[in-house]
Amino acid sequence: MFTTIKLMPKPNMLNRFAVALSLCALLGAAPEVSLAQNAKPDAQRTQQLNELLREGRKQVDAKAYDRAIQIYRQAAELDGKNAKIFSGIGYLEAVQGNYQEAVNAYRQAIALDPKNADFYYALGYSLANLGDNEDAISAYRRSTEMNAKNLNAQYGLGIVLTRTGNHREAEQVYRQVIALQPKSAKGYELLGASLIQQRRFQEAIPPLEQAAKLAPRQGTIYVQMGAAQLGVGNRQAGLTAFKRAAELEPRNALIQLQIGRILRAEEQWDDALAAYKRATILKNDLTEAYLAIGEIYIRRQDYLSAILAYRDYVRIAPNDPTGYYGLGKALAARDRKSEAIENLEKARDLYKQQRKSEEAKQVEKLIKELR
């Protein structure tokens, strides 16, 4: 049975299957700040402020972001009505992954300049990375209402709508992007992916073909094409598309991971396993791949190989009970009861810490069966 593929990974891991929503597009290499038009500081105050702004930019150029933020906050105390100073702080916080601090700064910027579409876009980006989907959608909408030609905001809106399951609305956003920029390969690719999410596989193929014409060397397009072809039952065309994606971007672990997801959803276990393994070779900390490998080996009753995969997983994700649970099951199947119980107890305790009582009870039941 075909299941929908992921368009977007976790918020703090936006990848090439999503649009690159870089805040650099908003502010450039460093935040641009200037005196507020309605502020009339004295000469000493003006000189002090300008010195702070110059020093802040110097620290940004040196990538000393924490120091730059401190300096810009000092500047904000001198000129508290300058929205660009707060947007600069927001940018620097977002660059470091401090999205809540970025949200706070952008909201201050918006309070001072509520008609700035770029501020709403940047706010939406930061909220999306926090997983605050509803507020992110609102911010992106506001940005697109002010400036419909802001394609980054349109893409951001479409991606978060997809994340929340609003596939029809996301589809309309991507169609609007294509209307604004008919030569946007990314617009056609995301439209095709949106149609796949809706299981409209045949309809997804034409926009993906157009995307491939516009960007013939973009591997992710062929991943989506492979998913669409599998969806209409054309297995050979699907595998050919996946092969093309891998040829175009042979070092891209995330492409192999995506191929693995799709093939696994299609229950093509051997091909899925091979894709997941290629992903781990290219990037040895892909927890999702190790977990999937372990599960596929369990399904094939190759418990020794499953043990090795789950050990890799718990090494990378020591606080995730899922790995210990899978490892415990694989060890139990090999009649290594003491090791199995040890790992299952770790899984149970972690589930309890995470307040997942049902999962903890399930593990406890298995522990009792082994004793």
C-alpha cells in the first residue's frame, strides 16, 4: 500500500525536499541597520550608536554572532524605535538556531514596522522551525498578502500547509507560485509532490516532467517522479527515476533516505534496504535509516543484522526508547534473554520519563514474558 511521502522533515532540519528559506535573502550577509527617521539623538548619542552598529557588523562578518547580538541589543537601547535593529537580532538568532529568541525579536520589529512583509516572512520561518505551524501559517499569509511576489513566503506557506495536512490549499499556493514564476522548477516539483500527497499520482507526473525540463540535473525531482510512477503502478519507471536521482546526486544521503521511505511504503523491502544502507554509508548519523534497517531485518527474521542496526541507532540516539525496544526484541529472538531484558528495561524507563505510559506497559509486558 502506498503511503504519502514526507515533504518536510523536522522543523530544525529543513532540507532540499523543502525550499531553502534562508534569512540571508532578507538581510544579506549582515543585518542592515540605520537610525530611525523620527529619532533625534544628540551628537554623542549618534556617534555612540554608529560605533555600535559598525562594531556589530564587524562581529557578524567574523561570525561572532553572540557578540554581535550583544552589541545590537545595546544599540536597541539607544534607538528603541529602529525596527531593523530588532530584525537584525532576529536574523542572528535564527542563524544559530535560536528560533524562540528570533521570534521574540521579529515580533518587536513588526510592532515597530507592521507593514514590512519581509519581517512577517522571517517570523513565519522562525515559527515553522519551532513547530508552531498555525502561527507560522498566519505569518506567512500576512507576508504574502502584503507582497504576493515574495516567493520565499509563498513556498514557506505551502510547505507548512503540507506539514499540517492542508494539501489542497498547499496545491493552490504552488499553482500561484507557478503563475508568478512560470519557469520555477521548484514550484512544479512541489506541486507534483503535493499531488502525490493527495494520491493523485497521474496528475503529479506532468508538473514533475516540466520541473525536470527546467532543472534536468535536480535529483529531488526524480525522487518525486519515482514516487508518482510507483503510485500509478509503473514499478520499472519508478526505479529508473530513483536511479537517475542517485546518478545526479551520488553523495546526497537524503535522496537515498527518501528513496528508502518510498520503497518501504511500497513494501519493496530489498530495494528499500539497499537505499537505506546507501544513505548510512553517505551519512553515518541518519537515525531514521538505521531504525528502518533494523525493522526490515526483523521482518526478514535476520535478527543478528537487526541487532547491529539497532546498536548503531542507540549509539546515535541514546535517549530514544524506540531503539532499545527494537534491540531488545532482536536480542530476545536470538535467545539472548539477559541482554534483551537489559535493553527493554532502558526502553521502559525512557518511555516513563517521556510520560508514554502505554508504550511503557507494552515493554513491561514483554519483559515479564522473558523472565
